[in-house]
Amino acid sequence: MTSEHSSTTPAPAGGSRLIVYALGRADGRADDFVLHALAALRPHATRLVVVVSEDAPDAERDRLRAVADHLVTVAATGFDAGWYAHAVETESNPSRYSEVVLTGDSWFGPVSDVASVLTRMADDPAVVWAMIQNAGGPPETFPDAGFARPVLPWAWTAVRAAAFASGQWHRYWAERPAGGGPEEEAAFLRHFERAGSEPSFAFPAAAYPSADPALFTPSLLLDDGCPFVLRALFLQYPPFLDRFAVIGREILQHLDDLGFPMGMVWQNLARTVQPKALYAIGGMVEVLPDVDVAYDHAAPLRIAAIVHVSDLVSVQDLFSRLAYLPSPYHLYVTTTDGKRAAKLQRLLERLGDPHLTSFDVRVTPASRGRDMSDFFVGCRDVLLSGDFDLVVKVHARRTRAKTVNVRRYFRRYQYDNLLHSRGYVANLLALFQKEPGLGVVFPPMMHIGYSTMGHGWAGLRDTAESLAQEVGITVPFDAVSPLAPFGGMWIGRPEALAPLLRRRWMFRDYAKRAGQPYRNLARVQERLIAYAGAELGYHARTVLTREHASISHTILESKIDNLFSTTRGWPVEQIALMQRAGDAGHLGTVALVRMYIRVNHPRVARVTMPLFEMALRAVVVLKYVRRGARILAIVMRGRTPEGGR
């Protein structure tokens, strides 16, 4: 552990105050909300100390030095409350301060005036006080779904000089169990309570209808002048929040209404929360009207439309929809056939779209990557040019594997929800004008005619994680399905794709051949579109027309109603039960026994299930070997005189 000293500012009102602010991220990244918080705390601190990982890049340290008096670096892979003790020990005489505040990047704010809270609490005689009381204990966790309780820096605990004089401060750290944990801030307060020093709270739980107001009633806290919203709220399991009707979109809107810079919130949440979970918590579906009510025509966006074509019939509808774009655009069309390219050229020459600035028809090699390989390889120059604010990525391709109705509705669903009408498209693009941190929009996961729900990774999660590691995507992955533009159509900022463009892809990377590092590369890339943007702090939204919102919601409600009809409890409990039971397979005897063991004998399951899976794989391999042997025997018999030759 090292420290870097700088200046000390004059004492703030209400006495001298040392504020120790810890950054909990192992990489030392300081998102913009951290700098905003530190700048707001600066006038209220005699001395402002920031604790950061020694792995923090120099650029991050420079940003922190600009607002802090003292930088302490620690060797750690994640936050540890012991950092606070070390940081305080670097001070020559911490008891000279009226109070020492232990806090960190666990909250968004200040939303309101911190000074009023500090002035009010200055008259409180307590030896130790905290900002928000949680009298209900820690919330339930769901580690199997990827929602274990995170270990975050403390929200806000202030220790008065008397705690140092009495020895209680030193006694806590001397007796503290190694490792601490996510509830150590509460344990710290209980330590003083047991010693006879009752903690005080700026916002006690008794004043609210919930024992944990920071989680269950944050809007009431904001109304009462609480300067913070805890980040932990957005790290909860979405079905758990649903159980208690905690609506993240309302809370975020409340922050926005109070004037907090929401770009900072979205930047951090995009990087630190599973994208599909954030999508659910934030209610990030936009149902847009067909009348232009939002687009700023005085500040038009520079647009490139990239269209892959293998179906000349549907492409005419697609080209007519591109005319709905409210700004001039450049069109790049890719196809794998020269004759088709010539027809497309003639079609575009007759199009007569006044917003079409230029078009370029490109013939690309036939590839298993289809529209995705043409996008990342055939149009790489467009994506990296810096000439465009947005890229419209759509396609007109054949999908023979589905029924006529499914093919028809798939195309309608994708085209309508991205390019429905002139007013609709204007409102969609206005989302990007309003939110500089919005990286991509696309239709929600299609569930009519498809069985994607619950299986969105399609067995490709391991491959996606390998690719993410290669290109530097560290955003946490969703457990069940990714937030992704299933269907391969979206509108987004080219810079939000930067991680996926770090590698120079080739058409041969999409081939099906031995030694290929990423199988089904096109589908893997499709599943990482939102994750690539999230790594850079861009969030994603989905968009629907009013008609498709009606169609989708009613059918989805019917399916969920029937799905939950055989299990009891709240949805979060029903989901936990089904996930604990595991894959139902085809509900044969073996699958039912396996599910019974997982639900009723989890300890036995932990021991036997790996062995069972190994045996199952062996049976599958043996089945294929026997099938191959039978085929070989038939072939060999056919080559003998007895076989008729």
C-alpha cells in the first residue's frame, strides 16, 4: 500500500472533517459519477482521501488527484473495508478531525444539498452516525442466477473524535475477522452499539414504511432530502425487485427530475450490471408513437444504412422504409451474387429517395456469416471511418427453415419496430439525440413463432466469453439469455462497436472448419453487440410500435400465465424452483429423477450430477459410435459380391 500526498483545504462548516472515499472496482476505473461525487464532497472536507487499486491506470489516477488531497493505492482484487483503516492510519493524527467519514463509490449523488444533512447531524451527539439505516438486514440473494451479494464500499459512516479517544476505533480493526464481507458496515455500527455508543442515522428506518428504505422506498428518501441513491439497488435480481414492486425506471426518472446528470448513472450501470438485468430493472423498452414529437431537425444525425441482401423480393419494402429516415443517409448494400448486385444497382438508380445521398453496392464472398460477416468484414471501412453518428444495420435475407407465417411475422416485427413510419423513425433517432450514452436500439427478443426465450445463449455462452476476453469486454454476462438484437437488425453508434472491431475479422473466420477458434461466429457477435457497447459505458434500449407492443404483451402474458400455473408462490420463488430443478429434457424417467434429486437432495446432487453428466456424455458418444459402425457395416456389405456387385 502506498500513499500520495497533496494539500489540505480549510475546515468546512461544522468542524474539521476527513472524508475517505474508496473505489471498489478492482481495475481502479473511476466512472464519471465518481468524479462528480468527489467534486461535490470537496467543499465539505478538510481533507479528502481517495483509496484506489494499484492497478488503476495513470490516467485514472490523474483524474482523481485533480479532486483529492491524498491518494492511497492498495493491492487488492476487490474492495476490503480494511482499506479505510489503512487510509486513516496514513494520517498523522486522525483524532484531530471532528469526524472521519468512510464512504465510496456505492452511491449516485449527491442529488440534493449535502450541507443540510451535515449541519443537521453536527448537532447529534452520537459517537458514530450513518446516512441511511437498514433495520431489515441484508436482502435475499440469488447466486445461482448470478446475483450474489456484492461487496461494495460503505455508503456513509461518520466516526467522531471520541471513538478514537475511547479506543473503540482501534479495537474494532484489531478484532475484525479477516475478509469482512458485504455487511461489514452494519457490523461496524453494531460494534459501537455493543460498546454503549448508540449509532444515529440521518434517515432512520422508523421514519419509513420499510425496514430497508434505501432498497424498497428510495423515492421517499429523495423526497426527504437524502442526497444519495445506493447503487446496490440496481444490482438486485429483477424478479426479486418485481416481488416488492420496486420499479427501477421510476427511481431513475426521479433522479432525472431532480436534475442529476443521468449520463453518469447509465455509464456506470452499463459497465457493472448484467445488461439483460439492467434492461429489466430500468424498464428500458420504448413504445414510440408515429407522430414526430422529439427529433431535432436542426441538429441532424449523420447516418449510414448497411443492408445485406439475398432476397430481392423483400428488399424493395426495406428500401422504401429507409426513406423514413429524417436525415440524409448513405447506403451500403452487400450481396454475394454479381447478377443480384446488378439488379440492385438498377433498383437503387430508380429509387428516387431525396434523403439518399449516395449508395454503394458491394459484392462479397459467400459466407456462413451472411449479414454479420458482410457487416464486420465487408463494411469495416464504413464503421471505422468516423463519418457517421449512427449505423442502420438491416437485411433482406431468406429464412427457409421457418413456416410461412413465422417468416412473414419475423420480417414484419423487425422492419416495423425499426422503420415503421416517418414519425416513428424520427422519434427513434431522437433517443440518440437525447441520450449521448445510448449505444444501440433494437426490437425486443422475438418470442412469437420462436423458442428463444430461456435459451438465448443457444449453447454459445462459453464461446462468447472467450471472444469477450480476447477483445477486452469485462461486462458481467447474463445467466439465462443475453440482451441482444436477435434477428441481426439494429440501429446504433459505430463507436459502441469498437471492442468487436479491435480484431480485424476475415470472411474465413466465419467458415465451419476444424480449428476455428469461434464456432458460429456470426451468432456469437450478434449476442455481444450490447455487451461491446456496455464495456465503453453505452447502454441499450429496445423499441416497439404500439401495435407490436399490444401483440407481444398479450401473447407473452398468456404464455407466462400458463407457465406458472403448476407452481406456487411469487414468480421469483417459482423461477428459483424451476431453475433449481434444472434442465427438464424430454421429461423422461431419467430427467424426472435428476430433477427430484436436485430439488429435494441438493447435497447429493452436487456429488452425483457431475458423474451423471459424464455418464450421459459417454452414452451419447457410444450411441454415435454404434450408429457409425452400423453405417460402415452396411457400406462394406454393399461392396462385396454378396451385396450385389
